[in-house]
Amino acid sequence: MFSLGLVSLLVRRNLIFVLMSLEVMLNAAGLAFVVAGSRWHQADGQVVFLFILAMAAAEVSVGLALVVQIYRRFKSLDVDELSGMRG
Amino acid sequence: MTSVRYYRETYMELVFYIAGAVAVISTGLMLTRLNVVHALLYLIVSLLGVAVVFYVLGAPFVAALEVIVYAGAIMVLFVFVVMMLNLGAHEVDIEKQWLTPGIWVGPVVLAGILIIEVIYLVRGTTPGLATGELGPKEVGIALFGPYLIGVELASMLLLAGLVGAYHLGARETERPEIQHDTNTDERRTAAGGDLVLAGAGQPSRTP
């Protein structure tokens, strides 16, 4: 699942799809943590998953605000068009 | 007794693999959709599948949080932003096109598989694979024991995210006001400070 998200992140050129792929990747990492915690019967994996959850929430709120801002300014969600954004 | 338990674990493994397959398939379908809303549907199904996997693995607390926070809050954020960006007159036609029943079939079938699994799990007696269950109590003790500093850092991160999202989202609405103010100042200066003459260049509103 992580590799699926990574491939999508590299392939897609829509900003919202990029954010969704990030969600998938974070989710896969959290899944790995919970599976490991369940394997060794420790609660640490679930705790780390909670931290990943909080971080994903903060990241996605800021990211979506940036998406709205970029869409207002450029009228497009194409990542390649934003490549000229320097200086 | 032993054979019953053995069969139960076998079924549990079957449920686990089916839920994992549903999650992976819906993720793959999500990544290949061209429409954002279709992709969101598949993403929700994928998150629910991961939640079922968590439940089978003996982590019901995390499964509930996955459904509430990911499939609830974060997906609502995505849907809000998609709806905000899709303002336009031609959207009605696209909306009609969306309402064709063909696109619902995939997510509905996958979600139906998950629902059947959840019903099977709830009707059973002992959830979890052979490794046993880690309930909310253990997670809470570990969270507020050795990981307390992490909780504080996560709260600060969430606060920073809140402030950042508010700042980024509110910047565009401030700009017209500033523009308006400078225009007024320019006009007042051009009219020599006379507020009555300041509106002379404008087309009059009263007939």
C-alpha cells in the first residue's frame, strides 16, 4: 500500500490526488506500526499510530488550505504549472 | 473445543485477508480514477478496510479512531475542498453525469463485503487473532505514561496546523478590503482632502 501511494504521488499531477496519496502512505505506515505492535503484544504501536493520525490531520488541513489558495491564484491544480514559482 | 477454536482462528485469518484485499483493491482503484469524488469514495472504502484489519488484529480502539478521524473528519475536509473548487455553471451537467448508478457499484460492493465481515465479527465471541487483544485501557496507559511528551507535542502540532490553515484560508478575503482602503485614500488626496469632492469622479448612484 505504501508503494501504491508512492507511485501515485509520483505519477499524478493533480494536487488533491497528491494529498490523497500522502494519506494512503501515512495510513500504510500506521498499519505497519499496529501490525508490529499486535505481533509483539505491545501498546506502543497503537500509540505511534495515534501520533500519525494527529500529524495526518494537521498536515491535511494545512495542505488543503494551500490547495484552495493555489487554486484561487492559478485557477489550476496542475503541479507542473507551479514549477515556475520561485523567488 | 480445540477444533472449534482452530476453525475460529482460521475464519479470522480469512476475514483478515479479505479485508486487506479490499483495502488494497480499493486503493488501487482510487489511484486510477480520473474524477476526484470517485477517488474519494474508493479512499473511504480503503480506510474502512484498514479499520476492519485493525479490529481483526486486536486493536479495536485504533479501528474506531480510524473510522472516526480518517473516514469521518479528514474525508469531510477533502469533500469540502472539492466542492469549493468545483464552483461553476457547467457543473450541473457533470453532476448529472455523476449520478449515473454505474460508478456506485464498485465502492458499494467493496463496502458490502466489509459490512458482512463486520457483522460476522460482531456476532462472534472472541475478536482478535491468536496474539490477543489490546484494548483502549492499555493504549491509554501507554499513551499518558511514557509517551506524555509526545501527546503534548501532538497537541502543539495540531494547534499550529489550525492556525496555519486559518491564516492560509483567510488571506484572500483580506485583500479586497486593503485595496478598497488605498483607493479611498488616493481619491481623498486627489480631491485635496475634501470628502464631498472625493466622490465627484465616480458615477453617481442616485438617478
